[in-house]
Amino acid sequence: MSINNLGWLGCVASMICFIAWNWALKKLGAVVATNYVYFNPVTTVLFAWLMLSERITLYFLIGTMLILTGMFFSNKR
């Protein structure tokens, strides 16, 4: 890994993530924003399928359904 990669990931990418997280906390509130963190694996699977042509297996589908069900119930009033 080159020093440029390390600098990009350590400084620029982390800074963008922290800014986005703080913006989400202000707009959505802490509880709702934290619940949406669990959506990250679902987007990872979708982008891996779209960009890397990975196969979506039964385990991915079961995990996605469990995550979406959990998010639905946690955000339900």
C-alpha cells in the first residue's frame, strides 16, 4: 500500500464519512441514524453484485431479509 492510498483512506475518506455521519445525526436524530447503519451490509451486497459481478446466494438473501425486517420493526412507532 502506498503512502498516497493511506493518506486518502486515513484523511480524506474518513473526513467525508465523519461529515456525512454528523449531517445524518442532525437531520434524522441519533436513534434513526443509528438504525440505518444496519443497512450497510445490504448496500454492500448490492454494489458487489452490480460492480464486481458477485453471485447473490441464499445466505445473502436471508441476511438481507433479516436486516430489513429488523429495520422495519425498529423504526415502527
